[in-house]
Amino acid sequence: MKKPKGIWKKMLTPTLVGGLAFWLANFAISRTEIAAEYRAAMSISYYPMLMEALAGGLLIGFWVSFLLLRFYGSIPVKDPILKSVLMSSLVLVIVTIVPGGPSSFLATSNVTRYFFISTVINAIRVTVLGIAIGFVCKRHGVEHSPSLVPPVPTRTE
């Protein structure tokens, strides 16, 4: 199998734009009363949360960009935005299960409520990230590249 060539250069812009979109969505959500209630229940400080959201957005943006560019031709839809949203949905499932596990909610009396709030917040942030990455890929004409995915052997008879 060939090494992916040029994938790292192509990933930079989508990763940065996706991370910024994630952070902006997080910032907008953080200004709401429900987010303030959630932060108080979970004892989350505001400014460190903003920095963690930026770091988390860049990390998630990196993985969504990598998966999108690496497996572009294997994703069943044609539109890069839909492809990116599909990839970010996979990440959303992981983000919901891993850090949103029950142990992080033991400090609250209403675990179901705060788990639902965190899931909705993550769904908004990760979907915005996916849309932003897909839009960048669409604008830059990122398509299935033979250097990114090895060719599938075909039989000719």
C-alpha cells in the first residue's frame, strides 16, 4: 500500500477552519443560560473551557479532515459537505461515549438532564465543524485523489 502523499498539506486548512468553527459554536453556546447552568452543575470554569474547546476543536478537526481526505472516494455520498458531516457524526458518537461517560456526571443529582444537555451541545459543535470542513473541501476542489487512496484492482476478461 502506498503512503498518502500530500494529505498533510491538504489537511491544514480544513483542520484550522473546522477547529475555529467548533470554537465559535462553543462560544455562542456558552453565552446561553442553559450552558451556564451546565457549567455550574459540572463545576467548569469559563475561560479554561474556552481554551479547551479550541484545543478539542482542532483535534476533532484534524481527525475529521484526515478521515475525509483519506477515505474520500469510499464515502457513499457525492457532496463534500455531506461527507464531512458523516465523518464528524462518527466522531460525535465517540465524543459522546468517551468523555461524556457516567463518571463525569456523578457530581450531579440529575444525570439524565446533564447528559442530554452535553450531547446536544456536542451535536451542535461537531455538526458545525463538519459543515465548515466540508465547505472548505468543496471550495478547494478536494476530490478523490489516486495518491490518497490506493486503486482497487479490477478484473478484465
